[in-house]
Amino acid sequence: NLGREGFATRAEEVLAAVGGVSEGDTLHVMGQQQLAMAVTALGRKTGAELVESCTKRDSVEKTMPDGKVVKTNVFTFTGFRTVHSY
């Protein structure tokens, strides 16, 4: 169970593992929310552009012979969009 400082330290380790991040870089962070927030905060401090991925969801419902309905979702990557600072 990490506290605030634990997440901050881990975020620094993550960025070091990818060679760091600096102004002009583009940063896409996903995963465990608190760690992602810590990595994102470090990226903002360095002037990196933050982006999030966008997906399109297609859902298909199929009625089975026993009357049950099976729903399948297919997510397709469609691009990135800027994450704004508020």
C-alpha cells in the first residue's frame, strides 16, 4: 500500500525507465490511477504534451438458442486527443 510519496517515487522511476520526459515530448499515461496521476504531474512540470487515447466501441448482441443474449464489445483505437489542464 503506497502513500503519496511512494507513488511520487514510483512515478520518477517509471519516467527514468523510459529515458525521461522533457518539454516538447508527448506523454500518454495509462494504468493504475494514482500512479498515472503522479506520472502525468511530472510530465506537466517538464512541459510535455499530455494525450489520451480514443476508441470506438462496437457492440453486437447475439441471441443464443436457449434465449440468453450474449453481448460482445469490440474497441478500436481511433487516435489521440490533448489532455487539458484545469
